[in-house]
Amino acid sequence: MADHHPTLGPSSFWAQANALLRKNLTFQKRNMWTNIRLISFPLFFCILFVLLQKLVDSQLNNADNRCGCACVEVSGNGQCQRRECGLQYSTMDQASSCPIPNPPGWPALLQIPGPNYRAVRTDLFMSADLPNESCRSTGSCPATTFFTGNNQSLGEILTGSMFSTSFNTNSSDLLGSLATNVLGTETYPEGYNYIDPAFASALPIYNVQSQCSSNSTSSVLINQPSITREIEIRCVQGLYLWRNSSSEVNAELYKGYRKGNLEEKINEFVAAYDFLNSDGNNFNVSVWYNSTYSNYSAGSPMSLLRIPRSVNLASNAYLQFLRGPGTKMLLEFVKEMPKPETELRIDLSSLLGTLFFTWVVLQLFPVVLTSLVYEKQQKLRVMMKMHGLGDGPYWMITYAYFLVISLLYMLCFVIFGSLIGLKFFTLNDYSIQFVFYFIYINLQISMAFLVAAMFSNVKTASVIGYIVVFGTGLLGGFLFQSFIEDESFPRGWIITMELYPGFSLYRGLYEFGQYSFRGNYMGTDGMRWGDLSDSTNGMREVLIITFIEWLVVLFVAYYVDQVSSSGAGKSPLFFLQNFRRKPPSSFRRPSLQRLGSKVFVQMDKPDVNQEREKVEQLLLEPSTSHPIICDNLKKIYPARDGNPEKFAVRGLSLALPRGECFGMLGPNGAGKTSLINMMIGLTKPTSGTAYVQGLDIRTYMDTIYTSMGVCPQHDLLWETLTGREHLLFYGRLKNLRGSALNQAVEESLKSVNLFHGGVADKQAGKYSGGMKRRLSVAISLIGDPKVVYMDEPSTGLDPASRNSLWSVVKRELFSPRIQWKRQRCYVID
């Protein structure tokens, strides 16, 4: 077996990295169907969006959503000879798709609150100059506007002319004459103004006057290409109230907002003006307006706001103040720009993709987490470490392995989504998407490493992982998104919530969705790098947060791994050891400790005393030929569940020379496995220590691992790797390569009777218990280790297999070493 090869030194960093990389690639090939199922998850959502998009497009492109048409010429037999399409034949829903080379002009209107929402005096609003709440029952509440400034008298003069003195119309130019009146509406505006909803609605149009007479309702006939109907004109009293400062105005306006008071009552005002330092030589005014009429929500375009008339009233009032009441600056109409025929477009991937794509990206988290916990649960990480795999190569290759898998996963996701035409991907800049996904998946992998330290069971980790996946998506869609869209919600709290990586992911995808939706709706691009400077774009803060968290979480994950997951673990202050003076490599001890131990020796049996004195003597020598020396080694398990503390190993002193096989006998609970676990670094001694090849197990365990072989009590194998692949991996860790590696693997398989009949290339999960045990023995002996620990190596073997296994160990003993003694043993070179 391995003895036929020259003595091997510790494998290098890159040799260990190469061994782990080859093992991972082999493992990945064995899990091809798992990879296909993983990739099918995002592909399923992409295909689902395509199918739903086709269904939505078919509905959007039906006659109800296309430009209206009518038959304008009928033949004698009643068949339509000629059809015309245009705005004049369209409803409100159809108008947005029509070609409009000459858009109609509409009178500029004020946004008047509905009668039941106009500001009144209540228990919450105690201002004495507000009207009584009883006016709401009769629908006679005035439309109230605040004004303030440095000069109250000037403000009163200006607001005094912001009324219609009467209602005047000109039948020859009806819409033009309407502009001479101060008109308003309670209808909600649309995202376009090709047809003003105020003239298409059954609600009245309000004429704002200082006082309304008893007979103050009239009607006019609107005859536009798109609308022909009679409109009711109803008088409403305009009330302008002075406030001493802009802060008072702000306070009352906010209190009238539904979310600005505890009872969530609406007390709405038309507008407010702050005339600031205006006088006869300067005109400076700020205008408050109600932005809630923008009706802006996720996935819908912002509606136009009726602001021009409020600004015109103030400008016209100041002009009349300077030039007299006969001077007017008339705002005749507002109108849209000309437009070609368009189709109504709603991109579902942008509208709904944020939630589903959050699930797609987070799907990688439980995959990485369960893979890490599996190695921990099966003690495979410890097994690799005991055969010489250092933390550096492990972290580098494992992290890079998951990073490559995640990048390929996201690459397939984005490429497939782009190929099938999802606007979520095609409209947004691909470089921004790459940076965002790259940073986030690095953060996600780092989080998986950190969270893996909290679990020891794969099923538990898997369940918790998928709860996190779907819980994050649902919380993001139904809670976090509402906070983002609520302009009154503090921005600082949003940033605080984005410290949770799941919400950072949701916010980034939300921004992609918003930009791609608007880009598709307006026929423009989605997100570009220049858009990151927009005040409403949260992508920049998300990139900063996730990048910083990635570095912090990766550092913390490595620290936690060193303290809790590497065999017996390290001291929480292990990083300070580099700044301390290291203990000498010799194991010479002070004479005071030696004398103290001799007093204790006299209490033991003669053979025990003799062995202890031998150890005492060896510890005084600068070097020794004994590969293993145990010096008063103790292991005490603390009290638990009312039981007293348990002495597993009571002050063992032992020296084993080269070429000796030492077997331990004793009943269950005698401390045999506890001793082996201390020697191989699985647990720490309570007191005392041991030296392997002259190195202290308390401080030099990582170096000891490079010359050690272990056959643990339970078989620690990868179920999907073959026997040959196991030995190739551990042989590379022991610095075997090329033909020497292949020869050592072949001889090892033959020696444990796992070579013939294709058994060597059979997955270990399909081995019997005896075959697994023989493979574990072969693993412990490959690479010519200086010290070999075997814990019950023949357990589960039939007599023939047990004899065969003993023959293997004997060959190892006499070429050139050892004597064999029963089951629990140390095999030492």
C-alpha cells in the first residue's frame, strides 16, 4: 500500500485546493438531476410570465382597449362601406390608444375636494374660521384655501380677486369662454389629458365664487369631437383663510390628511399660498397642492395634477393688483402633445416580477446552506481536516465553488429571461444587473456560511431555509413595498430594514421592475447608471449596503467557523496568537510540575506508575523517538440534567514508540473513544496534554493533521462518491499525485477487497456496512501517515472480512511496522 512510496511531506496549499476542487466537481456531476431541478425553478417562472403576458396582451388589444371606430358610410344593403377610427368615436378607455395629431384643448381646472371631504370645524380641527361640520349633510361646504406671507393686507387683496364674479359663457367659443371663469372638479385626473375626465364624468363642474345665490346651478352643452354631452355647472363658495406662518399652514394641511390624524378623517383643502416677501415691486409665491391625486402606486403611471390653474390665479391676481381689475392674464386651455396610434402595454414581469424573482434568487440560499450543514452533520468537514485539509484551501475552494454555481444559475436566469423577451431584463442596463446580482449572491453565500454554524441537522436547516425564502418574498411584497411607496414613511427606517439582506434584494428588484415598467409604458429605456443619482432610486443605497454587509458577514462567518466548527474549535481570541510568543516546539516541562505529578503517581498501580515515570523522563529530553506521548491527559464532561460531572479519562500518561500498535480494551464508557477524540482534535482535553511527533495537540493540531490517518468509529463517507474517488481525494490531500497516486489507490482497493467486480467504481451509498468499514480503513492508511488512529475498524465485518482486514493491517505493520492487538487501537509508524 502506501508504504511502497517514499516518505511524503505535508501537501501544499494548492495541492489541497486541487484535491477539494476535483472532489467537488465529481460530486457536482453526480447531482446533475438536482442541478436541472434547480435551474427549472427560474425557467418555470419566466415561461409562466410569457404565457400570462400573451393572455394579458390579447385582452389589452381587444376592441374595448383599441381606438374606437364607427361606420361612416353604409351601402344600400346595409353593409358598412367605410369605417373611421379616432378620438371622436372612442371612450375614455379607448382614447389613449388613438392617433391624435391635433389634441383638443381643455379648460384648466382647480382640484376641488368632494362635498363630503371639504375642510370643516370638528373636534380634531378646532379653527374657528372653518365652517361647521353640518354643511356636509347639505353639500354646501365651501372650498377652503389658506394663504400666508409677510404682508397680510396684500394677501387679502390678492385672494379677493381669485373668484368668478359670475358665470359667463360664449356659445360661439364655449370652451374658450369657460377659461374666463374659476372652475374646478372633484374627478380624479388621468395619466393623459386627451379627454379631461371632468367633461366625461357625470359629476358637476364647480364654479368658484365668493358667494353662491340660491339659483346657482346651470348647464352647458359640450360638443367636442370626442365628447358631446350636457355638463352641469354648480356654484361653490371659495373661502380664503389667513394663517400667520407657513408652519401653521403645514400643520393644518397635514392634520387634514387621512394618515395625519388618529381618527383617519379627511379634511381636505383646495390649495395654499405663501406670498412670502411679495410687495408692489416683487412677486414671490409658494403654492401647496394635493399630490395624493397623482394616484401613484406600484406598476401604474403617475396621473397629471391640476396645478396650472392654481398658479395662474396667483399670477393673475398680482397682475390685477398692479394694473387694475381690467387686466387679465388668461390661461385659455391645457392640452396634450400630438401622438401616434399606440397600444396599451402592461409588462407583467416588471409589475409582478419583484416578488417571484425574489424567490428565484433566494432559492440558492437553502441550497448552499444544506450543503454546508450536510458536511457538518456527517462530520465530513472534520474528516477532511483530520486528513490534512487546511481551513484556507477549504474556504477558498468551497466559497468559489458555490460562487460559480450561483453565477451560472443567475446567468441562465437572466439570459433565458432576455431571450424570451421579458422587459424586466431587456430594458435595464445589463451591467447594473450584473453588479447587483454579483454582490448579492456573494452576500448570500457568506450568510449561508454564517447561518450553517447554527445548525447540525440538514432537515432543520432546509425547512428554516425555505421558510426564509418564501417568508421574505411575502413580507417584501405585502409589507416592505408599502413602506417604500409611502412617501410619509421615514427613509431612515427603510434603510434600516434594508440591512436585512432579503429586503435589500427585494428593493433592488423592485427598482428594476419600476424602471422597466415605466420604460415599457413610455417606450424608453429602463434603469441606466445615471438613474442611480435620482433621489427616489434606492438602488445606490442597496448596492452600498449589500457590499459592506458582504465583507462584514464573510469575516464574521470565518471567525465563527474557526471558533465553533473546526473540530474542537479554537479560542475566541485565536487571532491574537500571532501577536503572542509561541511556546517552544520542545515539550520540556518545569521541574516543579514534574515533582507534583510524582506525588500523584504513588497512588496508582505499579504498571501505571512505571508508565507515568517513563513519560516524565521523556518530557525532560529535547527530542524523542516516541511519536505519541500522553501527559496526565484528562477529560471531564460537565454535569447535565441533574447528573454529576463525568470523568471520561482520568489522568492518562502513555508513551508509544515507533513501530508499535497499541490496542485499548475496556467496557462501554471506559473513555476509549473520548481519548481518541482528544488525540484527533474532535474535543479538547480538560487538563493535561499529548504530543504527536513532538507537537502539542493543544496548539499544533493543524500541523499534526498533515501526518495523521484516521478510521473513525462511524463511516464518514460521501454517499454519491465511489470508493475510488474517496481514495483519490484523500490521496491528493496526502500529497500523492500522478502515477504514484493511481498506484496507491489501486493497491489500497485491492488490499481491502474493493477492487474487483466493479466495486471500486460503485457509489459508497450502495456499499454494505462491511464494505464501508473497509473503505474507511483504506482511507486511514493511504499516503503513508506517521500516525494512524483506528476506532473499532472491524465492527460490522464478517469473520472472513475481519481476517482480511487484519492481514492488511499486518502488512502495514511489518512493512516496516507494528504488532496488532484487537479492535480499538492506535496504529503508529
